[in-house]
Amino acid sequence: MTDSVSPMSHMGRDLQRALGNMVIPILAIFTSLIVVAGVIALSGANPLEGFLGLWDGAFGNTNAIINTVVKTTPYIFAGLALTIAFRGGMFNIGVEGQFFVGSIMAAWLGYAIQLPPGIHLIVALLGGALGGGLWGAIPGWLKARTGANEVITTIMTNHIALRIINWLISPGGPMRNQDGPLPQTPPVFESAYLPSIIADTRLHWGAVLALVMAVIVFVLLWRTILGFEIRMVGISPTAARYAGVNVERTMVTTMALSGALAGLGGAVQVLALTHFFSTGFNVGYGFDSIAVAMLGGLHPFGVVLAGILFGAMDAGSSIMQMRTGVPIDVVTIIQGLVLMFVAADLIIRQIYRIRTKPAAGTTPVSATVQTAGESG
């Protein structure tokens, strides 16, 4: 007689394993806060007052919570994009450019065509995902066909995307809003708006979509053949090829999926918040996503938690500055320290006397990034 294990039991074990892998990131956050507390104290401010200000600015009231959720949403999309790429052994530094391409594609589809409400929104969201996916597939194809280093090619595609977009919305550019003085696209039609969850607030359905995508990415990576092939290529392309996996096709697919998630995140930002595209709106999410993905242990559920942390720090930084006079740049210091301690996790293990050898089924984050594919 064989025991059957329900899918919920599998998911429960995976969630438990993911939470177990969060021990080092949590200690990294704690250690970073201690270091930053010392920096704040040396500046003459009260560290406790600063951290309380950070908390109140992020979770102190309903408006603060809504602001945190709004700021968290793009981090989740970008972190999920990096998670898929890293799991497939692809170091995608091009999320920033893919985010931009998805944003401007959604804006163009939002103002250039008129469709019924609902349909128009879906078309614009899918267009943003498609734009980011195609832009991500380019370095994936170059890697698969020529062996070109994806770090270099994705950095270059970031610059190319930014320059093309700057031209599109420059004076006289084909996508420039000629009715205003600023470099931006015309506003999208209301039929393409991503609506708010609560009327007259900035809390939009993109936050729910981000959580849905986290579940989809989890199912994709650990419950489908494609996900198994992506992780296998991430662990060892040679072994994957020997097992019959089309490594080149999987590389392109991995980068396309990664870019699509980034592009979808950019589309959400445009269709839910600004309702037009400008180059200065979404700067930084692509690069911060590296820290979010690493802090989340390259697991979709961990990425959600890491995204909340980064969103909360962004939302609360202004209140912290108002109460203590500490520059907002302190938040960047915290983020940098967290990333450093997570990447060099041996430091944390030595500080807190944690055994160097990881438990069964886990891998230190630094090793995970190098192989981009432990089993989770």
C-alpha cells in the first residue's frame, strides 16, 4: 500500500524549506541594522527614533501601508524576473532595460489604440510582457548561439533600451507628448487603466497580480517539466544536454520569461500609477532586483518577503529623515549591507556560530548565485 501525498503537502514542505533558507537573510538584515544604528549614533541622532520613524513611515497607518504595498509591487516583479534567470544559470543584469521596454510598450498600446475597457488593459499588459520578453530573449539567444557573456550583453541592452527610449520621447520624437514640455508619452486612455482596489487610493490590482505571479513562478519552476529543465541547465548545462535537454532553447526561454516578468512589472507601473511613460519614473528597480532576489533565496515566496522589506524601507525613509535628520541614503546603506552579508554568508555564519555545512536540501545563497540552480 503506497501513501499518497497531496499537492498541498508538497507546497507546505516547500514553504517550510523556503522559510528555513531565510535564516541567513534574516540575520543579515539584523546585522545590517546594528551597523547602521552605529552610523546613525555617530551622526548624533537617536538610532531607535530613526528606526521607529522608518517603521511608522512604512506601517504606521493605512496610508503608510498602502504606500508600502505600492512600492513593494515592482520589487516583486523584478525579483521574480531575476529568480527565473538565476535558476536557469543566466545572470540577467538587463532587468532595468526590460522593465523600461515593458513600460513604454504598455504606454504605447495604451494611447495609440482604442479598445473596450478590460480588453484594452489586457492587451496593454500583455504587450508590456511581450516587449520585455523579446528584449530579454536577445541576450539569451546571443548566449545560446555564440556563447556571449550575458552579463556584458544585458548591460549593453540596458544602455541600448535607454537610448532608444530617450529618442522616442525626445523633442520631435515619434512617441513624445507634444502637448507638454516634459519628455514623456501621451497619457493612456482610461480604458487601459489598471484600477484601484480601494477607491481614491493608489492601492491597485497590480499588487495582487504580483502575488499571483509569485505563485505561478513557483509552480513553473518546481511543478513543470520546463521548470525542471531550467533548473537543470542552471546546475549543469553539460549534464542537462546529456539528459536530452535542449540547452540552447532553454537558455533563450529562461531569458525571455525573465524579461517578460520585468516587462509586466513595468507595464503595471504605467497603467496603474502614472498613466504615461517618462524615463525618470522607474529608475533603479532593475538593479535593486538583484538584492531582492538574493535576499529572497531565489525562491518566489522569499522574493515576496524581500520585496516587502525593500518597499517598506523606501516608504519609511522620508519619515525617518524628518524625525532624525538622517539622510535617506541611510536606507541605501542598509540595502547594500544586507546584500553584502547575504552574498558573503560565511561572515554571518561565523558571527552567529552557524554551522558552515548547510542542512540537507539547502545551499548557501552565495553558492546558489554561482550555480543559479539549487533544488530549492
